[in-house]
Amino acid sequence: MSRSRPETETVPKAEGLRLRARLRYLYHGSSPLAVRFRLAVIVVDFAIIGFFLAAPILREAGWAFYVVDAIVAVALMADLTGRALAYTDIKDWLKKPTTWVDLFILATLLFPQSLYNFGFLRMLRLWTLLSSDFFWRTVGRRFDDTRVEEVTRAMAALVTFVFVATGFVYATFRNDHPGLTGYLDALYFTVTTLTTTGFGDITLPGAWGRLLSIIIMLTGITLFLRLAQTLVRPHKVRFPCPVCGLQKHDPDAVHCKACGETLCIPDEGHH
């Protein structure tokens, strides 16, 4: 004779399923409530990024900085937990590179003393946010073309690199040069090196300093070129081809360039 499961075992399981369903509705739904929730999360994200940007200066405030650091850690942990539970398969969620970047950022918040030298990597949060489907499904859902998204992603990559490089220079070479004593000095060096202006008033010592300067210059030029390409690239719209799956086409395209399938792309008046 089969035994029925105790009620104490089924109730927590049912509550867990309801919680995941609720989170999936908020993080992936299209209702006004879900969109407002995601907009609120994005606003909090930008506030957290602002804290990361000012962290090198705010760190001098002493214990107050670590209080805010702990609050940000709780907020980021809650957000990542919610995203993980809202995902259909958590294993697939963990396979995303952006997930591991966010988890490492969380680790720097949970262990600010031991991971102090890696704090500059927190600015990668800007890149993970503006490169996420979560952001574009919420903020960019009304865009019919891909230009705004591509330009924003390119700018996010450039800005993120500038501040990550600045943080690395500040944490590694601070006080190794008479002119490099503060975060603003590190930002000035990064921008002048990235733009290949090279005034020479601040230089990094040793072979590693020269190597880092070369990396900043080459990466900066690459990111600038990518941004320029997105600005001058012909206008495209996102409209998947029903046959070959090609995602982007010219706004007035009648046939798919890849397979020749007839397309019926709605114009702006029908959106």
C-alpha cells in the first residue's frame, strides 16, 4: 500500500514553485507591473554603478564606506538570486560569462578587504547590464531598429574599459610617479594614453608600465573603431527570416539577402 507524502514536505515545495513563478513573471513578463519592476531594478543597478565609480574616493570615508558596501552587496545578492530563480534552468544561467562576472563583483563586495586590489573590476557591472537581454527587453523594447542598441553596447564597452583600466592603474601604480597620486590622475593618464595624445607628464615606470600603456592604446583604438562603425553602419531592423533565421535586414528589404525568402517587414506606422 503506497504512502502519501507528508503535508510538511509538499507545502514548502509548492511555496518554492510559487516563488519561482512569481519571480519569472516579474523578470520575464511583459505586463506593466513586470516592466515597472524591471525598471526599478535597472535604476538600482545604475545607482550601484555610480557607487562603484565613486568608490576609490569614498573609500577614504572609513567605516561609512564599508556600511554602504555591505548594503550594495545585499542588494546585488538579492538581484542575482532573483534572476537565478526566475531562470528556467539555473545551470544554463551559470553558463553565461556575464553571470560569472556579476558573481565575482559580488565576491569583491562580500570580501572588500581581501579582494581590495580587484575592486576596479566592479565597473564591469556597467558592461553586463547594458549587454543583457534583461535591459533591452525593458528599456529598449520600443526600438524597431538595432542602431541604438549597438551604439549603446559599443559605448558601454568603451566607458567600461576606461574605468576598469583607470582602476587598475590607480591600484597598481599609485605613488610610483610624482604625478600619479589620486584617482583623477589615473583617469587622466588612461584617457591621454587611450587617445594616443601622450602628453608624457604622467608615465608608468618599468617594462610592465610600458606594456600596460601599449595595451590601453591598442584596446582603446579598437573600441573607438567599433563605436565609429556602429555610428556609420547602414540602418538595419531586427526581423528574423522565417527560413534561414537571419536576424537583421534593411528596413525596405523585400527578400532575405541570405536565402532569398520573401519578407514582409512592418513599417513604422504599423508598430
